[in-house]
Amino acid sequence: MFATSAAFKALARREASRNANINVRAMANLAAYEDFGKNVFTGSVADEYLKKHGASVELLKDPSWVKTAPDTVANAVFDWAIDRGVNVYCHWFQPMASSGVRHGLTGQVQNMMLKFDANNEIQKDFKGKTLIKGETDGSSYPNGGLRGTHQAGGYLAVDTSSPIFCRGDTLFIPSAFVSYYGAALDEKTPLLRANAALDKEASRLFALLGMDTSSGVQANIGLEQEIFLIPREEYYRRPDLQLTGRTIMGKNAPRGQEMCDHYMAPLSSATAALACMQEIQDECWRIGIPLKTRHREVAPNQFEFAPLYGSNTTQIDQNVMVMQIIEEVAAKHGLAALLQEKPFNDVNGSGKHNNWSIATRDGVNVLEPGDVLKATGNDDAFPVIMAAIVAAVDENGDLMRAAIASPGNDFRLGACEAPPAIVSTYLGDDMTNYLEAFMNGKSAKYEPGVKTLDLGTREVLPFQVPAEDRNRTSPFPYGGARFEFRAVGSAQNVSLVNTVLNTIAAEKFAAFAERIEAGESPGDVAREALKKHWKVIFNGDNYDEANQQMLTDRGLWRIDSGVEAIAQLTDSKNIALFEKMNVFNGEELAARQDVLHGHYIGTVEMEALTMIDMINQHVIPSVKAAGVGPLAELEASIPKLKEALSAIHAANSPLEKARLARVLRLETMIDIRDVCDSAEEVVPANLWTLATYKELLFLDSHTVTEPEYFGE
């Protein structure tokens, strides 16, 4: 059965379209996809319109077009936009502290690209200066004191590294957002600075190792986006999901994920989920987002999308748009999309695995040993690069932990395939042995091992697999040509994550280069670093408590509290690091720390107030109606919550407030949740007014809406 008539109709339309072509298709036909990517002003699409104005797409490859040819680009963009049915534009930017609360994680003001002249005739109203710069109120976004109502100027400048695109009737201009004094008010600006630092320092070191870096160096990422899709009618019966993105109470269903039956199971056409995912992919492809993979995840009603990799600014821009599209398309199919890291208790949470690599702009992946050897002819080049990254992780695990300290990760880290808050890196036995031999003086080409699997059958021939296993418990495992930062939260804008990764790598590349330029051998510099930082390499089970204690005793960065991790941003070590790399200054770091603590405090306050409402308006009335349940405990919980909120409000600093909020969330509210769940356990179903986990989590078996059939 279909969960909604919209889902049924969407699939029917898709099938009708396919069947219409069935008699004329003799071989593969890509005609249905010819519009994919035409809503992005890049490549051949941009070239066609730029040529009409005496230029070509080569113009866009040099950021200086914003000074030398802004009107040319604006005229071409306008013509293209009008041809695509677009008549509105916006400078599209990414305010701080948006995860879990701001739809799409972005800000924008939409303006018409047209105006009336004195004769009331429509004229173009889109010039070069319109395209390259905008202005907004900087004081109305989280800014940590960088802007006030009496100093409210916020300025938007086009980010030339990420292409302009259109969706619906609107043109989106990816932009950086800064104050009147140039302080970063957004997620993008520090990332662009970190990209510049990585380009400079990686080019410097790699050239010393024999690599041609004249094209420049960039970080590439691929982001795996996990989500939950639940029935929208049940979503409306959960004030906590509507207001906070997670269930702050709810008894476990008799069935969870213990049978692993949801993971990569068929995407059934019997519910709205498949049609929803198809439409999400279709819309993403049309705006140039190559959302390649879709599948079920481990928890009931949990799913994942994954794109092809690309430059970090483009991938992050695309990911925040993907998140917006997911939420909007889900509603059309009678579903609600949950992007928060831990919407349900005792089943897997959702992550956004950040696959990070470094490459020259002409395509040499410096985390792929074969690429590096071919580009340098130097057996030592790859282990030198790896030694720098290992050292960066060991020294700056506190910053890596701070970068993933989103409110939702409070409940996710350390279990159900989310790594613990102890920062180590998995390299696998082959790579570890190779680097250990290098550390001990042996220089050689890296030869990754393979193993042959022979199933002993005639039909399936023996085949080869990598010798390295996959370690899903590691926060930062090496995957053959990339590192995967697995601890990143699903609701996050990952700009800060990649700002940190680029900055710590750039700083270590600079330190290596400085010593090599002073006359030291690259191999000696790398060997010394490996000996000093070898402790951060761990290939074992990070979930095992004995291993966690062992890693803690080794001296690895372990910060269990996200609140305390955020406070590391203003540690003197980290201020010096970011200032040296020209990514943040001390004032910006202090502001960002306050913003992130404020985001945490605000999230907890919303959750506590929602819990009060749900207890008063749902749980207590249900218990009274049933005549069973812990009524006295429920009534006593309300003043506890209110007193805790009052204590938070009375605290003097954002850090002190955040510490109290964490206690409220992870101690007081969990105890009160147990009381609420014990009430749900005994109240008859017909008297319980909140949607249950059974009703929320099992699309495949809990379908209550009849499909609306059409046609004969």
C-alpha cells in the first residue's frame, strides 16, 4: 500500500513516462536527462551565454572577473536566468549556529531582477555590482558580539569558487558574509581562508618533495547524508519532533534494529519513501548536484544519500541545498524528514561522514600513494605527507572534537557506529607497517596488499579484495585515498569541520617545509614526527571500554563534553594556530565560541520547554484519564525543569550557562524521560495522545492511509 496518494501518483507518472518510450527505445537513451545540470551556470551552459557577450567560460576560472568583467558575467547570467524561467535573485549565505533550527541552514533575501521604467515598461534590473555584492543586517544573526544593533552592517560578496545556480524562479549566488570590519559572520569565510592556507603551504611542501604544484592545491570532500523519513501525520502528533527535531520522550517499540533487517533492504514502492527519494535525486541532478547513491540505513526508517566528491566549497553548498530539498520534497510525499543526529532513542543516529582528501588542481591525489609516486618519482614523498597529517591529528584532536560538537552529537558519539570522543586515526595494518618501516629508516614504494577470496564455487570465480578491513569505530580512518571523518553530525554545516582539517594540515605542512628549506632531510623530519605522534594511530576497536581507557592513558585528546570541546576554540594554542594561518583572529574565535555555546543553550532550552508542555498537555492528562501511572512523579518534574532553566538564565557567562544546560539535558531530562516512558508503558493505547515509536518508525508495516487510485 502507498502511504499517500501523492506517492502513488508520482510513481504512476514516472511509470507512464517510461512506458511512453518503450516502443521507440532500441538502445540506451539519455534524452530524459538532457536538462540535468542546465540550472547551474558553469561549463558549457555558462560558455554558451558568455559567448553572446564576447567572453567564454574561461573568464569564470579567474576570480578577478569580479573586478575586470562583472557586467559581462551579470549580463550572461541574466540572459540564462530568464531563459530558465527565473526572475528573482538572492545572495545565498550560511549564518553561524544554524544546525537543527534553520531550514536549509542558509540566509537569503530574494529580489526581482526586473523593474518598471518611467513608461511602466519592464526593464532589466541586474548589473555587475548587483551580482558581486549585497548587504544585509549583520546584527540579527548569531554573531557573538561582532555586530550590534548600532553597528549592524553585514556585507555579502560572491564566492567565485562555487557556481551560481537556479531553482524554481530564483537565482542563487553563493556568497561570503562578513561585518563592516571584515570579521567572519558565517561558515563559509573561514573555510575559504583555510583553503588559501592549505593551497599555500601544501604547494610549498609538495614542491620540495618533487611535485609540480603550479596548478595549485585544494581539498576535496564527499559527504554522506543520513536521514530519517517518518509519516507526516504522526510527526504532527509529536511536538518534540516539530520543535526540536528529536524525541525527548518515547518508549521503545517492541522491535528496533536488532535484526539488522532495514540495512540496505529493498527500497519498497509500497510506501512513499522510494518515490520521495527518487524525486529528491531528480531535483538535485537538475541543479547539478550528483546525488549518486541512495539506500536504507541501519535504523528503521533511516536512509542515506551520497554524492560524487568535489571541491569542499562546492560540496558544502550542495549539501545544505540537499538538506533543504530533502525536507521540502518529503512533505510533498506525506513524510517528514528528520536531519537531527539522534531523533530516536536506542537506535542508530545519523551522521554526515566527511570524506576528505587533498589534490592538486590538475588531479594528483596526494593521499593516493601511486599518484604521489608517479608525480614525484620520490618513494619518501607519500610517507612525508602522511607523517604531517598524523602529527596534525595528534596535536589538534581538540579542534577536531570541537568541530563536531553539535547538540545532536551529545547522544550519538560512542555507540551505534558513531565513534567515541577520543581522537585517533586508523591506518590499517598494511599502511601502519609501511609507515613504521619508514620511521625506522627503510625507504620503499608502498605496495598495498590484496587478498584473494575463493568461495569454492564454479559460478563465482575467485576475486580480489583489499587486504585492509574497514574500521567503523575510528573517528578518522584512512580509506586508501582519503580520510573519513566519521564523527560529523548529520544536521551540521560541515564548513567548520573542513576549516579545521585544512588549517591543521596547512600548519603542519608549513612546519615541515620550513625545516626542509633550512636544510634538513624530508625523511628525517617525517621520521621524527612519526616517532613523536605514533600514539595517535590505533587500528583496534574504539568501542571497547578497555581500549578507550588505554587510548586515554596514551594521552590522546579525549573531550567527552561537547560544551568543553567548544571552549577549546579559545585555547592559546588554537588562537595562535588560526592566527598564524590567517583563518581566524582571536576576536572571531571568541565570538564563534559564544555563538556555539549559545546554540547549545538555546537547543536545550527549547527541549526543556517542550518537555514541560508535553508533560502538562499530554502525559499527565493521559495518566489521569487512564487512572494508572506515576502521576506524582510527573507533577514533581515540572518545577525541576523550571528551576534548572532559571539557573541557566541566572548564570553569568555563555560557558557557565552551557555547562548547566548540559547537566539539564543529559541528567535531569533523561531521568524525567524515564518517568514519562514508564507512563506510556501502562496507559492504554487509546488514551495515549502522542505518536509512539511504533507509529513513527515502521513505514513498511505501519501504513494507515488508503491509496487514491486513478484511471480505469
